Amino acid sequence: MGDMPHAQATRACLQGTVGDAVIMLLAYTLVALAARGLWAASWTYQPTMPLLPGTGVGLVPLLQWVVLPLLTVWFARRQLAGRVETCARDATAS
């Protein structure tokens, strides 16, 4: 992909993303249909789960969507910064 024109690489990535989304939706639909047909059970939070007011969404799962990506970016930047410093130090030493 490094030798592809930008538009062509973007198009290839978009096709892969759309394909992944279609596969995910099909898998979800099949599992939802099977689960509804076999067990007919609904999923709920435990009474101790704090909910976001007016939405019925659990606070902890919502925080996972916010906090984990931020931690991942912070960790990746930290790791890459250490690598850049090491490369710069090695370049000046030689």
C-alpha cells in the first residue's frame, strides 16, 4: 500500500471497513435471532450499576468507551516518544 496513490489506498481501506461492518451486522443478526428464539431472555444492568440520567445507559460501560481509548493513545505516545529519544541518542552517538 505504500506505493499506492492516496485515493486508491483510502478506497481499499474503506472497502475493508465496510466489509467488516457488514460481517459484524450479519453475525449480530444471526446471534440475536438465535438467542431470541432459544432463550427469549432480556439483558439488564444490576441494580448497583449507576446509570446516565435519562438514557438507561450504564456509567461504567460509557466510561470504558471514553477512558480506554484515551489511555491507549497516552500509552502509545509514551512508548513512541521513548523510541524517538533512543533513535535520536543513537544517531548523535555515531
